[in-house]
Amino acid sequence: MTADQPTVLIVEDEPSQREVLSYNLEAEGFRVCQAENGEVAMLLVDEETPDVIVLDWMMPKLSGIEVCRRLKTRPATRAIPVIMLSARSEEVDKVRGLETGADDYVIKPYSVVELMARVRAQLRRARPSTVGVQLEFEDIVLDSETHKVTRAGQSVRLGPTEFRLLRNLMEKPGRVWSREQLLDRVWGRDIYVDTRTVDVHVGRLRKALMRNGGDDPVRTVRGSGYALG
């Protein structure tokens, strides 16, 4: 996993369907993780922190509708977009899926091309910087395409790691990120880095952001991690 590679969790009990989706998502540049039932999905959500979840309704052990309900009632997972897949085409079923918290509802059989477009649409909402959207928080502006940051109109010089760290924090202001989550997002899952390294780079980021004045926008949450604002 590269630091900027978005993650999609596929929750589907049919192996052939999982493989087709995985192949197409990886071809689109996504990192993919898979769960064959709802119970495994709940474990993977905590381990992998996916950016988008593609979730089948009808599954053994724990149905997709129940997985969605649980995810949307937990503060830590509430904001993760869920695309529900279902052979149920009645309007009442679609309404039930959406009212449970699904962000989108796709009826089987579906077009893979259309589903990929729906995943990208949800990703634009969940991680806007991955599609080149400019991020703003108070007087801080970050441009993902030009890799430039300004604060109160003045340029802020950041190293590559500090830039990725700030971008991750700015995507979800107020959200508390653990050191482990930041390591996965900023450094990448395949690279071993000590969690104390996060503290060092947060310190560098703070110093750079306050070089020309202004309050410290990065909040330390004791025992949990860091948040912006």
C-alpha cells in the first residue's frame, strides 16, 4: 500500500463476485481488502480503516444491512461511505437500505463500469484530496495538485511527509487519528516505522504552520492521537 492509495473493502460471500470486483478496483488504482461475511467485515473495518465499503446485503452470519447499521451507529466508522449491493429491486428494499445508512444502493446484476464510477464518486466525498480537490481549514489552504500550502496567505514550506500528514488531517477536521492510523495513511502499510516517528513529524508540522504566527491548529488527544481543530 502506498501512502496515497485509497482502500476499498469488499464484503461479499460469493468468491467469484469478490474476485471480479477486486480485479477491477485494483485496475483503477485502489488497494482492496476482502471479507466473506459480515463478522469478518466488522473486524477488517477496524484493522484496515477503508475509505469506501462495497457491501452485499444477503450474507450468512451477519447480513449487510446489519453491518451497515452497526457501522453508522459508531462514531469511528459513521463517515465511511457504504455502497450496498442487493438483488432486492423493490423500492421498499432500496428505501430500507438507504434509511439504514447506506450512501448508495446498487441492484444486482450491475454494470462493473457503473459501480466503479459510484466508488469514485463516494471517494471524492470521503477523501477529496485524492481527486485533486483543494482543502481548506480556517486560514490554512492545501492544494494537492501543486503540493502548496499557505496559511493566512503566506507560503508554508513542508517536507513530503509533513505535507501528507497535514492533508490527512485536513480531510476530516476534528477527527482523532491514532498514531497507527496515521502510519498507515501517511507512511503506508508496507513500511515499518516506529509510532514515535509520528510525534516527531507532528512536531515539525506544528513548527512549520506556526512559523509566521498563529495558534497551533493540531490538537493532541492524550492516549488517542492527533486531530486538526
